[in-house]
Amino acid sequence: MRILRYYVIPAVLASLFSAGCNGEDPAGEGLFSDAELEKVKLHSPLPPLKPDTTNMYADNENAAALGQRFFFEKGYSGPIVVGDDGMNGGLGAVGETGKVSCRSCHLGDFMIDTRSQPNGTSLAIDWFFRNSPTLLNVATYDTQFGWVGFNDNLWGKNLIPAEFVMGTNRSDIVKFIYSKYKDEYNAVFSPPLDDTLLDEMRFPKGATPLNPMSAWMTMAEGDRDIINRAYSNFGKAIQAYERKLVTGEAPFDRFVAGDQAAISESAKRGLKLFIGKAACSECHSGPTFSDEKFHVTGVPQIGEHVPPADEGRFAAIDVYLGWDFNTAGKYNDDPSINRTTGVTKDEKLTGAFRTKGLRNIAGTGPYMHTGHMTTLTEVVEFYNEGGATSGYAGTKSTFMKPLNLSDEEIADIVAFLETLTGAPVPAELFEDTAGP
């Protein structure tokens, strides 16, 4: 798994944590080597968000407010395919529209799916085939978004669920924004939406490049650009909102800063294992606890709505490189950034998934892309065994091998992971501000 005893603190170790409270060494004498202390410091604190120059509206307050409305908005969603049967947590009857929002699968303070049953994967318009990850701290990733890196920027990634899993399309979403949020949109974005969107000949209903049977290719190039520009701004507004969903200041951070009582003795031992014997930090690195790379860890395809095979990153490359809203596209506000350079469809990526950040992990189960693990103990046991022996695509990464952890050591790592829960996000960010 790539996921600190109380004594007098010697001055030589205290100097290593000079930024901590009173310059004290939070590790405690005898538990950590100097090299281990340096590794610990690499994971804290969570720094302020970096500017995202690919979205000129990323830190615009009005864009964030509009993005929150878009996030809670159900009106643009398409017809329900799998209806509520009284047990599955469905959102409406088959054929009903306007029943699903982004919030539908990112609920509660931890922004996870607590509604769908079984909730390893989510039921929105239809059952999705992967677990819905938390959106807390989603803005702290730099270049890879989603389980398989469907996009290299957050605003572009936000646009994928709308067209792929919400039963609608970019043209109809833009028309919906025009009908309900025109004034709010025009107050933030340029160029503004105008009445030409009412012209069904120029802007036919349902037009999208994802559907070759739609009228997308019959549209003038300039009109396609009008739709794409407004659609990209829809994603950029939601990203501005998501950039507020950042939570640090976890007990672990207080510990590293010098509060030796912030975490338990078990958690301290777990941290030592995390950066040492268990080698969790080899992938779960830095303040976000993610290297943002893709690895084949041998997670088996288990779950009622999980497909028999999932090629992970390998299958996602085509979607990523063909998406209009990656950083190679014209809707990127910083042309100096092109993260598609050098990206190829390598067979070694078959079955590979992006390393997930671990902050707030104790509150954001179920776990893995399949959502079939319900406890952190199960997760650590999985890595302790070196992953599964079958039931997954691709070839396991070479680091996936048995760790020989004892039951006590597994419990200690879980205790450490439970110290990564950050301060609550302001409650007003969870208010449904979508217009009537």
C-alpha cells in the first residue's frame, strides 16, 4: 500500500521541524530517522491552490456563484433510463427529465454518493460503471482528472458527465442556460449569449459531435464554435465553484506543524509504515497524497453494475485526445499550456488508473474505481496482499507485491489515514442555489 512514543525531543530532530510549534519535532524521539522526517514534511501542509491559467474565470467570484447554481441544476438533464424501483435510490420514473444534477451523485459534506443502492457505482440517468469519487479537493489535482484522466484540466473534465452520462448534449445545455441563466451568464462571460440561439435552423436541438446522427456537422463552423464556447464556460463556472471545495488543516497537518497530541500513537506508527515498509508514499506523494500517475494495481472488476473488464487509462486516451476541451483545444485560455504533447495510447496503460488523493479518505468510501471495498481496512489488506491475482485488465505494476504487514500494522495505517480528514467546507457551498 502506497497510502508518528512520547519522549524528550532532542534538539537535532527539533531543528528539522523548525516550522512547527516552537520548533519542536512532532515525531517523537526514536520513532523516525532524519530521512523519514524529511519524507513526512513533503506531505504537509496542503498549499493554497495554484492559479489555473487555462480558465481565466477560475477565481472569479461571480463565476463561482453561477457554477454553484449549475452544479445543483437538474433542468438540463435528459430522460431517466433506469427508474426508481423503491430500493435502488433512483431519481425518478423512466422517461422523466430534469431529475439529475451534479449534486445527485456527490452528496453530503464529503460529496459522495450515499443514495444509490448498491452504491459502489452511481445511478443517475442510468447506472454508471465506476465509483463516483469525492469532489472535495478535486481542484488540487494539477493535470489528470477523473479515475482515468479523461481530461487534463478540471473545467474540461466537468463537461464529460453532462454529455456522456446525463442524457443530454452541449447544444441543449447551452440553450437551457440561455433560457434560464442568460443574464447571470452574460454578466460573467464574453461573448454573451444572444437571441440567435433561438434560431432552430442555425442551432438545432440535440446537435453534438458525439452523435453522428445529429445535425452537428450541418451547422456552420462559427455556430458550432458559439455552442462550444458557451459549453466550455459552463464547465469553467463549475470549476470556479469546485475551487472553493478545498479542505486542509487535518489532524495530520497539525501534527506536522508541532502538535504532538493531534494524532494517536497508532496513527504515528501508521505514518512510519506509510512512508516506509508499506511504501504507500511512493505513489500517494506530496501534500495531496497523489503522484497523478496511472498504475495497474490489480483491482478486480467486482460489483453488480461493474463491467467484466475495464481497460482504464488505455481506453480513455481516445476520449481525452479527441475531446474539444483539452488543453490542446481553442477553449484553453492559456495557449502556452498543451498537456497532450507526448501522450500516446500505450498498451502498458491497459487497466491503469490515476492515483487518488487521500485527504478526507476516511469519509469518502466506498473505495476503488469499482466501489466494492467499503472499509479502509479492506483497502490496506488488498495492498498487503499485492493486489488481486485475476479479474482485472493489464499487467500489474511491479511495485504491487505482498507487504507482509501484521494485523496491528494494518490497523495502524488505517489509524493514520483517519487523520487526513480536513476542516469542513463552509455550509453555504452546499446550498442549492439553482433558480426556480
